[in-house]
Amino acid sequence: MLDKIKTISERIEAYTIETKDQLEQFRLEFLSRKGEITALFDDFKTVAPDIKRAVGQELNKLKVAAQNRFDSIQEQFEQSTDSKHTLRATDLTLPVIPNQLGGKHPISVVHDRIVEVFERMGFNLSEGPEIEDDWHNFSALNFPENHPAREMQDTFFIEKNPDVVLRTHTSSVQVRVMENEKPPIRTISPGRVYRNEAISARAHCMFHQIEGLYIDKQVSFSDLKNTLYHFAKELFGAETQIRFRPSYFPFTEPSAEIDVSCFICNGKGCGVCKQSGWVEIGGAGMVDPNVLQNNGIDPKKYSGFAFGMGVERITMLKYQIKDLRLFTENDIRFLRQFKHIQ
Ligand code: PHE
């Protein structure tokens, strides 16, 4: 009897079970009512009393072993999604799946770089709310009520209350800083802004700007130019040139659009700069005396400059990205390309 138990035990261990059919076969052969183990239990009745105890223990062990083997393989089948009802053996020679670390979003890469350059020039960081009131977004910045200048920026109004808007530019943070601080002020304010525009390759209803504000005694237009010149060289390369084109903003006078020489073709003319050799990165100007006055700063004593630039725009130029929508679609194939840029 003990010999029989031993051979069956060896057969159970060596039994190949790779398919559900084989598992069923195993059950029939050993565990079912007509199986070999059940038969052994019948034979057990005839075993001599002096060895009954020892044989009984072995027989129980055999039954438990067979049942365990059956249960564990059945469990593996339940977890396996393989439709062919086969168990795949684990292939230990397969290469490991690399641990996929994320990377910074391209907007963050460029944002961080811009902030770093201005921080080194002594600018601090300031922030303001994305939901603004009319005063901080428009009136304090010298946009008269019902003035067409407000139409320059298609505004999202918060339901029913025309006084509450999603800020259309980070210039609103200028106002908040002037309210709370005395000159000298040297600050940059990065953040999201919103405009009521149809989403396309070149326009979005949400994007990022970085605002700069510098107020002190005798701040001049040449300070503005030099600051932006230094910034452009740091961000786009030592050969970069800047140029100002006359423009209009209610809160600066004089006002200008900032162009930098095209860093793709070095000003020779290419697709990115549309053969002009220059690309626009933002707006700037001397803070209008009315704005200083509105915010309790004496324009006879102090002067200042301000600038604002689009982070998406600079990122698109820097990495030659043709469609603004890519930034918000979360397509991992796009984002992965920036993984190694810090
Ligand atoms: N706020 C302006 C815009 O969004 C940019 C700007 C900022 C212009 C500061 C001049 C000074 O278009």
C-alpha cells in the first residue's frame, strides 16, 4: 500500500498540466469518485491494524498534495486571460520592462527656463488669481469702460456678473503687486490666461504668459531694451538680436512688440520666421503714468517698464511645434520627445 502511495505521489508531481483539458484529466485520474486516490481510500479499509496509522497519514498527505496541485493550477487558469485555455510558462530570459519615468511638459521646461533667467537678473516671482475682477484685469490698467481697447482681448465673463472675468492677461498681477508693494519693484508673474477664441493650430482659449514689471526711480526705455536683450541672448543663444516695433497697449506708453532674430536661420529667413528673419515673442512698454497713479505710485517720482510674453509661442518657436493643440492633448508620443530636456 505504501509503495502504491509513493508511485501515485510521484506521478502527481510529474504530471504535465498545461491546458484546461489536462487539468480535468488530472482530476478524473486522481481526485474524482472513480479516481485512484478514492480507490486507495477503499483499499485502506483492509489494511492491517498495526500499520493503519502510518498508512493513513501517508494517504492523507497524498490527497492533500493532489488537491493543492489541482487548486493552484485552476487558480492560475482563472487569472490567465489566454483564450486558448493554456498556461504560458514564465520566460525568465525576457528583458525586463524598463521603469518608465515621466518628464517635464515642454511648457514647464520653457517656463522654468524663463523664470530662471529673470531670477538671475534680480526679479522675484509673484502670482495672482485666474478669476479676476474688472478692476485688476482692465480698469486699473487704463482700459476705460466701453473702450474699444477691451475688444483686443476676447473675454470670458463669469455668468451674469460682468465684473468677474477669467483674466485675459497676466498684466492683472502687475496691479496686485503695485497695490501691495512700494517701489523698487522688480517682479515676474507667470500664469494661465484665458481668451474666448475658437481652438485651432494657432489659437487656444487657455495659454500661459509671463509678465514682467520693473518700477523704480529713473527707469528708462533703454533699461527695458537691455533687460529683454539679455533675456533673449540667454534663452535663444548669444547671437540673438532683438527689435522693437511700435504698438499700442492702454497700460504702456510708448508700447512695442518685441521681436527676436530668428534663432532657426540666424536671421537669414526661413519657414519659421516666414522669411522675415524675425519672430515676435510678446509686448512691452513704459508703464503708463495713469496706471501708476491708479495704484498709488507717484508717477512724478517713479517710472517703470512692463512686458508680457507667451510661453506657448516661445515653446513653439524653440522646438518648431506647428500646432498649439498638442500641448493640451496629452499624447504621450508628443510629450515623450521632451523627456530629456530639463
Ligand atoms: N498684456 C499684454 C497682452 O496680453 C502684453 C503686455 C504686457 C504688453 C505688458 C505690454 C506690457 O497682449
